[in-house]
Amino acid sequence: MEQAEKFNLLDFFWKGLERQYGYLSDAPSIEDFVKALFQTQSSTFLPREKARLNREAIVFVKRWKDSARFQQLFEHFSRQLAGEWQVEKWLETMNADPLADQDLFELIGQKILSELKKGVLSETTSLQEARALIEQWKQKYWYPK
């Protein structure tokens, strides 16, 4: 950002984010933009969240997760925002079914696996349902341990 500021390109940068993703802020910052990205992605599975950006932002987040070069940065922000936004508390009140297609936060995967285990052990989840969920999750983002 220092270089953009040095060459008087900050306005151009923020206007570019507005055009591409619909990002508007009274006090634009990279941190606020990242929060807007995560909030927009969260709005796809949390009804109480309102999307701040357009659908291009959702595509951007998917590409970000898949980028070998930048995925550590994605994981950093994901963990940071999961703590800041108390995602664990959100998940306590949610059924895993609407989350099955989500991988924005590592805690979502943990909840899905935990509920899958409970369902299989209590025999409330069939082997066929478990296999289907596992197949679906093969395509999702796996957070390294």
C-alpha cells in the first residue's frame, strides 16, 4: 500500500475494488476488504449475515483458497476472523446440513466431521449418506494440521 500511496494510486486501487467487487467503505482498508470478503461468503450459509460485496467476491475467495501462493494468508485471516466473530458459537446453534457445502472456516469442517461421526455411531446417518457427504467434502478446502 505504501507504493500505491507513494505514486498516488490509492484512489485508483479502491475504485478498482469498487468496480470489481462492489467494495465501498468510508474508511477503506485491506483489513476491512478482507472482512467484507468473508462476510459476503458467510452470507451464503448464515442468514443473519448480509453480503457486502457482489458475487465476484465469492469467486475471488474460492480462487484465494486454491492458490498455493496465497493460501497461508487465507488460512491466517480465516482463523483470525473465526475467533473475532466467534464462529464456534454460531456453529453451536446450527445443524451441519446447511454447512455441508461450506469450507470458509476450519471449524465448519470440524463440526461436519463431528456430526457425521455422531450420526454414524448412533445409526441416525446411513452409510450411504455418510459416503455422499465424504464424496462432497473431497472437493472442499482442507486446512493443514
